[in-house]
Amino acid sequence: MALVASKLEPAQAMVDEVIEAGHGWTRRIEAGQVVRIVDLEGNQAVDTLFYNAADPSERYSAVDTIREQGNVYLSTGTRLLSSEGNPLVTIVADTCGRHDTLGGACAAESNQVRYALEKRYMHNCRDTFLLALACCTHDMGKRDLTANVNFFMNVPLTKEGGLTFEDGISGPDRYVELRAEMAVRILISNCPQLNNPCNAYNPTPIRILIWNGPLAAPGVAAG
Ligand SMILES: [Zn+2]
């Protein structure tokens, strides 16, 4: 866990918007730009995928990222690698301390398996991803949904290597900051899940800020 605060000032951000609970969002981020995701009320799960903006068939690879850093948790210093082994983004600041990339995204199917058959019709991240892609891209769809990052989500491993979903370790206004290492498309589902403690059974809004490259100084260690 590497808690590092950012020096970037929200007043200087070129983008500052709130994504409501359960909503999706996608945008092209240029190389060198910095994106901050703020967990406004705490304990939210922010399901996120990254792609090479020029060629979405090159996309985030959880397995390459885990292997290269030798750790299953994401935090400051983690380089999120693509399926071609190239860095897509680097986590340059993090005031939460741990993010998951093992738990995957919720779906109509997993809602039925995990919770109950009648949960099939509840909102889920997979549908939110697809809606966001349908709105904003021409060439992306189901085939592009792969193992994702869950920012602010806590999925600790047991001693035996098992996965457990626990209450989040995030809190109000904690954030994670990402510097784009190439032009990337970022795709977010601000998880609408009502059946899982990952977001305290209560989906809440997040805030997205984006700064241009020259302002993107490295973060400083939190005092
Ligand atoms: Zn979800």
C-alpha cells in the first residue's frame, strides 16, 4: 500500500464532472494527460477498462500487469499494461491504497448465480459498459469487455489464495490518479450493484478530473 497525494489543483483541471451512481462514461485520454477518479462518498466500486485509442484490440491485461509488478493489488507506481505488454497508464497518486483487478465486473448472469434468479434484471456493470460503448464508439462492443480494474474495491486474498469480497477500505474524497502513457480510451461503469458489500450496498457518485500534460507533475508522498 503506497499512499501518495497529488499536487494537481482541481481549479486547473480541463475536465471536472460527476458520474452518478450506476452511470457509464468513456473518453479518449491523450498521452501525458492525468485523470483523477474521486470516490466522493466512499466505498464505491469503479469498474474500469483501458484501450489503445488507435487500436482497441490492444487493451488492458490484468494478468500481464500482475505478473510484471509481482503483486495482485494495484496502487501508486503500478503500470497498467496492455495485451501487447505496453504501459497504458501509470498510477501516479493514490489516497485509498489498494485497488482490485481480480474480481471482474458484475453482469446479469453473475447477479443470478451469486444472489438470486430474480436479480437478473437489475442494473449491472457489463450492461453499463456496453451502453457507454454503443453511445460513444463505432467499432467496440461485447468482444472488447475483458478482465477489468475495480478502483476502490477490496478483494483480499486468503492465505490459501482464495478470493474474498470485503467492505471497502476507501472513504469519502479518496482518489486515484492515472497518467496516460499513450493515447488511451478509458471506459468506466460506476457500479450500480446493490447486492455486494464492495460498495456497502449503496452505489454513490464519483468525480472525474483531467489535467493536461504540462501540469502533470509527479505526486508527493502523503504526510
Ligand atoms: Zn458492478
